[in-house]
Amino acid sequence: MKKEDLLNDPIVKMLLEDVKGYVDGNKALLSEAKRSVAILKKEYDVTPSFIASACDAGMGAVSEVW
């Protein structure tokens, strides 16, 4: 799947919400964000740069949940 297709996929959007919430400062979402990233890696073969781009976050923030 292309990046554009992934960003429009409702399941990917739902999983990214946890990650976005975490990188936006809600540290209580850490376990959910890590779970979501694990699913995205396994099922969609995404990269850290994809997650950083999709969440408008830096690589440092993404590395915490990667």
C-alpha cells in the first residue's frame, strides 16, 4: 500500500490517534501508542519516518514508542 492509501485507511487512522496523542503530550497513552505502533509495523510494514510524518512529530518522539 502507498503512503497516501495508508493515511486514508480507517484502521491506520485509528491506530495513529494513540501515537498522535502521545507525541502531543499525553504521556498516559504510552502503552496504547506502543501497541498501535507494533500493529502498524507488523500488519502494514511502516517505518519510523512514516509515523513521524503522519503524526507531525520528530523522530525523537517516535523513537520513544517505536
